[in-house]
Amino acid sequence: METAELQEKIFAYMEKMKGKKKLKEKDVIKALAEETTEAPDAVKKALRGMIDVGRLMYSYGGGASSVEIPSEEYLREKGLIK
Amino acid sequence: MALPKRQTDIGPPKYDQFIPPVIKKNYGKWKYHEVLTGGTMVHVAESGDTLHTVRVASPRILSTETIRDICDMAERYCEGYLRFTTRNNVEFLVSDKSKMEPLLKELKEKKYSVGGIGPRISNIVHTQGWVHCHSACTDASGMVKAIMDDVYDYFTTKELPNKVRLAVACCVNMCGAVHCSDIAVVAVHRKVPTINHELVTKVCEIPTTVASCPTSAIRPNPKEKTVTINEEKCMYCGNCFTVCPPIDIHKPDEDGVAIVVGGKIGSLRTSPKFSKLAIPFFYNEPPRWPKVVAAVRNILETYAKNAKKHERVGEWIERIGWESFFKLTGIEFTFQHIDDFTFARDTFRTSAAFKY
Amino acid sequence: MSGKYKTPLLDELEKGPWPSFVTEIKKAAKKSPMADDELGQLEKSYRTKRGYWKHGGIVGVLGYGGGVIGRYSSLPEEFPGIAHFHTVRINQTSGFFYTAEALKMICDIWDKYGSGLTNMHGSTGDLVLLGTTTENLEAIFAEYSSRGWDLGGSGSAMRTPSCCVGPGRCEWSNIDTLDITYTLTQEFQDELHRPAFPYKFKIKTAGCAVDCVAAIARADLSIIGTWKGNIQIDQAEVKKYADAGMNIQAEIVEMCPTNCMSYNGTLKINDAECSRCMHCIAKMTKALRSGKEKGATLLVGSKAPIVVGSLLSWVIVPFIKVDAPYTELKDMIRKMIGWWDDTAKPRERIGEVIEAEGMRSFLEAIGVPAQPQQVKEPRKDPFFFWEESDFQK
Ligand code: HEM
Ligand code: HEM
Ligand code: HEM
Ligand code: SF4
Ligand code: SF4
Ligand code: SF4
Ligand code: SF4
């Protein structure tokens, strides 16, 4: 699968799960590896690509880190949107 | 102004750029060291080269102004080389012995505190406190300052039977490894947090808040969109407050500190040990916590008077027995001293032989 | 701006001989309104006996999931300068060695973007910059990283490994603590910056059992230098200690925990009985040196008491060779972390998982056999399990 396509699938999954459960990076990798039959490493790489450009971000709460879709405030602060 | 280009995952610069030539030359080939005074020592290499060290106290919180001043002295006397210790002291690494005297002179003039080497008290390992942590039920920096002012002589000159390592943690998270110190102060909350239900509904994620509690004391109350706390289970850790500030753990009039003693890290002679409860509670008395300071001094001096040479606080107490420790120090023994937590049964006495 | 607040309580803490953190905050406050508001809020805490900090709000630099800890005043109207007062963790160097030039560079950047206050160092080991705003984070990261300094870890990630001074200045070091720490920090950059673990993971390395970094008490993996072979004795130096007044019988022989020493003008050690505790070597450094075959003991699991009680690290690998490029060590660490990552519930440290799953499960996963060095004593009860593999022997 093309990285871009995989990334769309990851994003769709993140949108679906938004507000339901705090996802660790590993949860996302596992879910998408199952859904797409891509190797976990490939999913991880695609996921990291999204985090690097601010399409997804790491979050933290209650002592544990998770991955989520960034808020507008975050994107504005990083200069990714006006 | 344009920013320089960021780099990722480069890690810290390699240590070898920061070590003086005499260390580079004698790396791993040190033969022995001698403690010269309470705050100076010399390391001698197999080659015969020497490196002198001057150890200086720091409050750990340092302004850039003070760091620059320390750097200026390092440039004047140490070709710019210096290091910090795990216990947050500054060490000047003097390759040229003739620079020792002027360095010590300047340090003295500027009122830096030289000490912490040998069988003495070193700097107190401590955490953030009211200066910077949401969880804090006391201020670590202030208490450290008050204690060190009081036991100052044991940092600079006076000797003890062995090293005494002090620590202060400003809540039970104990970010600073207080749990294995000779004498440590740990701050404790003593009451179940108060819930501002209206605000909880507004600002907190209920599932996260429930999940934050390590003892499962928090239950959701879906009808009111808030939570309840089971008072029997709560052990006042404050984790819930971390994720949901309207659950307020702070109780200024009930918060305070406990003193624990007898821990050690090294495996010398006896195995590393946890510190154990000596005094269950003191109220916070900022700015100088006089009762805590007096209690630390009492334990320290009782140890100094009674321990054998080279015995650490914990080794001394094990030799004489805890019952004697309480007697010698005059500290009252209470129900709080008897363990009722995870490893309680290992602490109950199972021998008919003991002292009064 | 500066000197906005009267601070009668904190002023009390400028008295006395020990260096004062209040003086430090005041020095920073001369230049930084942030530091001045920190001072004002702290005075209020001293008056009311409570803190005014809030956790939360996600802050960080693009792509990383750690290294910055969000910190906000809960009284932003009263103390606007510290409405944001985030911590930035910068990787310390191995052994905390610096040059004045490097530190001054760090200070210059920090004065430009932050409060001018630091912790040298934080309890994890990182060089801690105390107090900046969200808007400044990317700039701070660009300035430091372009000059060769990276961020430390926070959240569910590796922490910056740290170590004792080791071969840099200690004759007792059995291993190259500085190089091991530098190498491991580089090896685990990804694990440090991108939180993918169940919880935090700390590695600390001490050159000998004196353990000057408290590795055994505050690292998930404690690497402690040790040796095999006989302690090397220089009898002439022993004699000098005796001549200088040391009571060798009382201070050395009788304090040896294994009773393996004797002294009657010459010092004898029954090395087969020695437990390598370091007491005699530490007290007679000129006369005694550790044995020649060097390596390390790997211990796993220590943590602070939250929540079921503190743990000290347990001996897992009694002796492992640790020479550059440390391949065997790295492989072992990856196996340990891999098992933990696969097995742990969120927020479980490795020591807690070993307790929950059983030591056997951990040892088998990392391929380490059962050895008496791993326990203080064998079990007392007869309730033990047998597995299929045990019947095939
Ligand atoms: C929280 C606990 C502790 C911390 C953070 C700590 C930290 C330190 C530091 C920073 C040094 C200076 C080493 C260097 O040059 O880098 C040191 C030295 C030392 N510590 Fe500790 N220590 C702790 C507990 C202990 C304990 C419990 C023992 C005893 C068993 C101990 C024994 C020593 C010895 C023997 C030295 C080295 C010898 C010397 O400096 O003269 N430490 N420690
Ligand atoms: C759920 C529990 C915990 C929470 C919410 C927590 C929170 C925090 C926070 C907010 C800080 C940053 C303080 C600052 O610089 O502003 C911190 C620092 C730190 N924490 Fe924790 N912590 C927890 C448990 C622990 C435990 C169990 C340990 C040790 C095993 C630990 C070790 C540390 C260390 C070493 C630091 C650096 C402290 C310093 O340099 O003063 N934390 N923690
Ligand atoms: C399921 C496990 C066990 C069973 C079924 C069991 C059964 C028994 C029985 C039938 C007796 C003889 C009673 C008598 O003759 O009056 C006995 C005695 C005893 N058992 Fe157990 N036992 C068990 C576990 C243990 C354990 C774990 C311990 C100690 C750690 C233990 C310690 C003893 C002792 C000290 C005696 C007395 C022996 C004596 O008087 O000479 N037992 N047990
Ligand atoms: S010990 Fe508690 S209050 Fe102190 S810095 Fe750590 S988490 Fe904060
Ligand atoms: S203070 Fe700790 S134990 Fe008590 S309810 Fe909050 S999280 Fe649970
Ligand atoms: S742990 Fe051992 S090797 Fe390292 S500095 Fe301390 S005494 Fe030296
Ligand atoms: S290292 Fe410890 S056990 Fe070994 S001889 Fe010396 S004092 Fe005895």
C-alpha cells in the first residue's frame, strides 16, 4: 500500500476513535496492521510521518502518553495554519 | 529573525568534548584519591598526573547569572572545565595545582560553600515543591535551605561516622529517590481530596479521572456527570488532581511532612536499604520549618554520638535495633509506625528476643 | 517589572550560610518578569501553605512527544508572567561534564527565551530549564538542536540515561560508565523522544557497588560495574595505612560482611568468599584494587513508592561483559524492554510487571537461566509450578 493511502486510513481510524479512547501509538499500529495487513513497522513509519508534520500529535495525560488529532490551537502555534 | 535549522534525534554532545586534557590522558587509569579538606580532593593517576577537585554547594535552582559566574571562575582556574555531581554540587576540575589557592580564595570572597566530600553531609537531593510542581504539599527548596543552614558545619568541616545522605521530596511521588536516604523528609497529604462537582462536570474527562486513581477509589457518577471518592480506599496520592484540578488535594492546614531514616544505596558492607518511618508528621511551618530542622538535627547527632566509625545510619540502627533507636532519639512510637501496607507482615517481630 | 513583590517570608531564606534559591530567583527576576512573578507566587505559597501550579495542556515540539513539561499557574490573572511556565528538559552530558563555553551558550539562549532559571540538574539527570511559554518552544528547540543539544524524555518514554563520573575521575570504576551512557542515549533516541512505551523507563549506570548515581534505587535498569578474580593487594600500602593510624582489624577486617579477611601485619583475603561489596577498597584505596576481569551486574525494577510500594532493583544478570560497541548489552536491553512493552498494562513499570507475571516469565523471555545470585534465599513454601519444559529434562 502507498504510504499516503495508509496514512489516510490511519487518519480515518483516529477520527473514528476520537473522544472514545485514548490511543497509545501501539494501539494504532496494531489496529491498522490488522485492518490493512501491512507490517507493523510500515504502519509505524507512516504514523511517524504524520506526527512529524503535525497531522497527528503525541498527547499526555494521567501519567501516560497517547496519540491524537491536534487541536486548531496546536496547529496555529506551530504555524501550520493561520 | 530567522531561526537556525532544527535537528532531531541527535542526543547530547559527546562527553569527550568536555573533559580536561588531564582526564583524557588518564581516562580509566586513576590510581587513588585523597580527601584533602571537607570540600577538596586530589585524584592521582598511574602516570603520576594529578587532578584537584573543589566541590561547591548549589541550591540546584540556579540563575543564568550564577552559572555565568561559576563559568568565569572555571575559565580563570580550570581552563573552563567543570562538572556537576548527582547531588547537584558544582565541581571545579583543577589541573594546575597552583590555581587551587586563588580559586578557593575567590570562592570564599564570593561566599560560595565549599564542602560535601568525605564522611560528611553532601547536598540534599530534592524535588520541585511549590516552586514548580502541581503536586507539592510542601516546598522542597525552602526546607533544604533551612536544614542545610542548620547542619552547615557537617557539610564544610565536621566529620561524621560515615557519609549521611539527606533528601527531601515534596509529595509521595518522591521524584528524587528519597526512599533510600539516610535521613529524608517526605511531604504527605492526609485527607481525601474535595470535589468541586460543578467544575468536574465542566472541565474533566470522567473516564480519565477514574482511571487515574491507583487504588480504584474513584467511581463515576454518570447521573450527575461527576465522580465520587471512596474514602476507605483513598491514600491521598493526588493523581486525580493531576488529571482533574477541580478535585483538590491541597489542604493547607492538614498537609505536612514525615521523616524517614536508615536507607542506603551502596552495597558496601550491607545491602541497599529502604528508609523507614521515624516521625509520621509535622505541620508545614514556612519559611523555615523549625521543628523539622530540629528533628533532623536530633537524629543526626544521636547517630554521630552512637554509631561506630564507617557505620551508616541504617547500619547503626540495625545493629542497635529499632527499639533502641526510638529510645536514644526520644522519638515517640505510634500506630503510624506499624506497617499496614503491601509488605506489612514482613515487618512484624517474630522473635522472643528484643530490647527495652 | 522586577522587584514588583514584597517577599518578607522568602527573604528569611536569604539568611544563613547555605546558598539561597531565593537569591537565585531574585537574580533572574532582575531580567525576567517571568521570574519575578514566580517569586510573587512562591511568596503567596509560603503565606497560604499551598502550591498554585496546574498540570496539563499538551505542549511540545513538532514530532516529539516528550522533553517539555506543561506547567501553568492556577492564578494567571494575579501572576500573568507565569501563566505559562513550562519545563524544558535538555540532555545532560555523560557524567555532567561541561565547559564554560558550552554552559554560557546554554545560558544565552535561555535568557532570550525563558525565565533565566534552571535546575542543574533535574532528578532524572536532564539539564532542566525552568519556565518558558508555549510560543517559544519551537525556537528553543531550533536554537539548541542546531548547536548539538537535544531534548530529554518525558511521558511514556525512555528517560535520558545517566551515570556516575566513572573512569573520568574514579579509580574504582570497573566499566566505562560515560561511554556506555553516551552510547545508550544515542541508541535509544527514538524511544526517548517518541513515547511508545507503557510508562517511563530509566537506565542508570554506576561504575561500582558504591553506586554514586543511586542506580539501584531509581532506575528500571541499573547497570553496576563489578569484577571477577582476586582483589589486588599492595602490602606496602597496607602497611602505610596501619602506620598512619588506621585500625585495620576493626575498620576493615571486622567490617567485612563476609568475614573473608584477616590481618596480622599482612592483609589476606579469601576471594572465593568475598561478595565484592567495595567496603575495603573504598576505605584503603591506595592498597586495594578490584580484580582484573571487569564487567557489570544488570539489575532491574527499582522505582519510587507509587503505588504499591518502592522497589529496589533485582539482580537479573549477575555478570555481563560490557565492552565497546556494547552489542551484547544493547541486545539484552532490547529484549528486556520488548518483553515489558508486550506484557505491561498502561502505567506499569517493569518491576511491577515482573512481580505480576513472575520472575520466570521474564527470565525466560530474555534468555537468562535461573541462578542463585538472583535471590537472597530460595522460596519457603512448597507451592510451586511445573511447566512442560521442566519434564523434558
Ligand atoms: C539519593 C541517593 C544518592 C545520591 C543521589 C547520591 C549521589 C552521589 C553523588 C553525586 C556523588 C558524587 C559522585 C560523583 O563524583 O559523581 C556521590 C558519591 C558517593 N556516594 Fe552517593 N548518593 C546517594 C546515596 C548514597 C548512598 C546511600 C551511599 C552509601 C552507601 C552513597 C555513597 C557514596 C560514596 C561512597 C560516594 C563516593 C565517594 C566520594 O565522593 O568520596 N551515596 N553520591
Ligand atoms: C502519577 C505519578 C506522577 C506524577 C503525576 C508526576 C509528575 C511529575 C511532574 C509534573 C514533574 C515535573 C516537575 C517540574 O519540573 O515541574 C515530575 C518530575 C519528576 N518525576 Fe514525577 N510524577 C509521578 C511519579 C513519579 C515517580 C513514581 C517517579 C520516580 C520513580 C518520578 C520521578 C520524577 C523525576 C525524577 C522528576 C524530575 C524531578 C526533579 O528534577 O525535581 N515521578 N513528576
Ligand atoms: C496444601 C499444603 C499442605 C498440606 C496439605 C499439609 C498437610 C499437613 C498435614 C496432614 C500435617 C500433619 C498433621 C498432623 O499429623 O497432625 C501437616 C503438618 C505440618 N505442616 Fe503441613 N501441609 C501443607 C502445607 C504446609 C506448609 C506450606 C508448611 C510450612 C511452610 C507446613 C508446615 C507444617 C508443619 C510445621 C507441620 C507440623 C509438623 C510436625 O508437627 O512435625 N505445611 N501438614
Ligand atoms: S515529588 Fe511530587 S511534588 Fe515533588 S516534584 Fe515530584 S511529583 Fe512534584
Ligand atoms: S488522591 Fe489518589 S488515591 Fe485518592 S482518590 Fe485521588 S487518585 Fe485516588
Ligand atoms: S559508583 Fe563507584 S565508580 Fe562510580 S563514581 Fe561512585 S565510587 Fe566511583
Ligand atoms: S569487598 Fe567487601 S566482602 Fe570483599 S573483602 Fe572487601 S569488605 Fe570483604
